[in-house]
Amino acid sequence: MLEARLEQANLLKKVVDAIKDLVQDCNFDCNDSGIALQAMDNSHVALVSMMLKSESFSPFRCDRNIALGINLTSLTKVLRAAQNEDILTLKAEDAPDVVNLVFESAESDRISEYDIKLMDIDQEHLGIPETEYAATISMPSAEFQRICRDLMALSESVSIECSKEGVKFACQGDIGSGSVTLRSHTNVDKPEMNVEIDLTEPVSLTFSLKYLVGFCKASSLSGQVKLCLSNEVPLLVEYALANNSYLRFYLAPKIGD
Amino acid sequence: TPLQNDLSEFYTAI
């Protein structure tokens, strides 16, 4: 059986909120290392990969591999009933029909309990190899969100060019063009404001801004976001969570014109 | 507008 207790419901609320517009029905794959999810959007352009390590829960117990097929719209409805600060416990039997969610207020004696019916989801799973990326950029997640939103006002695509000069986000649209260039930057007092560019070779790739803006819904999960790029492979956008847990998005590049 | 790639062109289904 599965029993996984989160100190704050907020974490799961934010994760689900960040991915629910991208993917609808997902398997939450539970085993002794934690709870993982991988799902592609309907157009097969973007993929979300979540890992909540067992260390992110206290306690965490999962004796067997259990796949919880959950509709994220349903999960969102139930999670709305949880306060951000509530303790959240997920429970399921070994061959479950439902997943049970318990929300406990730390301040009062209120306990609420919900069951969500599970679905059989036959999901395509992609093998994503460990990749040595040509460029890795760590930057404030709010800055990345701002850049994507600002450029989307002009165009549906953005080119991300990384060179030893820095990283340049540029777009061209009907009304004109725009770009934002960031250079490496260290803020000793506020490390969350750091921009770190690790480059082994110059990279230039073009991506759909609609998807990037969607990924940025995860910004409240982490002060920093990591962008990993290599020529002619999908972009990795990673929001690191506590205890080596993460929320990652992969986005296929655009080609030619 | 550049053409949009598909993720399955890069990663194999398992």
C-alpha cells in the first residue's frame, strides 16, 4: 500500500496547478523511491516529468509499484479543499480503485478526507537519456517568466541563443522585434537573483512561446529555473524542489522556416 | 514561422 504524508499541501497544489493545462490524465507512479509522473501533451510537443522523492514525504511508505491514474481536473477540484498549510496524506491500496487524500489543519482539529476514482491510463512513456547539454543557464524563475510573457506579446516563437557573450532571447513579429540579453551575474546577498551560464559550445534554438509561458506556471515552486540546451535536441526546463525532487519540462525545438 | 518538431522524433517510446 501507499501512504505518503506531505508537510504542506501547497507543494502538490502548486505542482498540479503548473501541469494541469498541459496534460489531463496522468499516471502517478509510486514506488519506494517516491512518486513520479511523466506525460506528454496531446500534440507531443512538450513533456512533463515530475519526481517527488520519498524524502520529500514524512513518513513515506510504498511496498509495491502502484500506478495511480488520475484526472488532473478532478485532482484540482479536490486539492482546492486543502489549505496551503494543511498536512496532506495520500493513501492507496495495492490494487486501488481510488486514491484517498486527507487534509489536516495544523492549527485546528479539522480533518477532511476525499477519495478520487482512479482511471486506467495507457500512457506512452518516453526514454529520455542522460544528456550532456552544450549550455546550461540558471536564472531567477520570475525573470524567465517575464521574458517569455513580454516576448509573447510580439511573436509566437523565441530564439534562445547562448554564446560566451551571454544568453539572448529574441523574437520577431508583425509589429516588430524584441530581445532580452542576460549575462552571468552574481548577487551575494540574494543568490536567487544569480544568472549562471555554463557553456561548452554556442547554441541557437527556436521554441514556441505558448509552451514556455505555460511551463512558467511552475515559477512559484522555485526561485531559480534551469534551462538546458543543445543544438537540435529538446529544451529542458527544470524547477528544482527540496530533497532532490523536481518538476521538469521538455520542449521540442522548431526547425527551418 | 518555423515548423514545430515532435518530441517522438528525439526520444523513443519505452
